[in-house]
Amino acid sequence: MRTLLIIGAGLGAIALVLLLAALRAKDPAGRRRLNVIALVVLLVSLVVNVVAALT
């Protein structure tokens, strides 16, 4: 359980960095791509954290 929480927190931090990078991106296509990747990472982080909370 503890390992899952650490993994979930790490994925959340990665998503935050991706969102900050998207804010700095000048290219609209690159910004959109980073936003989509950050959203997917955030959803995976959410699933990992829910699984960790239920176990």
C-alpha cells in the first residue's frame, strides 16, 4: 500500500511538471499535446491512489 501511495504521488508530481511545461510552451500543438499527456498521467495517478486507499 505504501509503495502505491509513493507511486501515485510521483505520478502527480510528474503531471504537475507537465502542466507547467504546457503553460510555457509557445506552440499551440505542443501545448495541447502536453495537456493531454498530463491529463492521462493525472488519471493514472488517481487510479493508483484509489487502489492504494482501498487496499
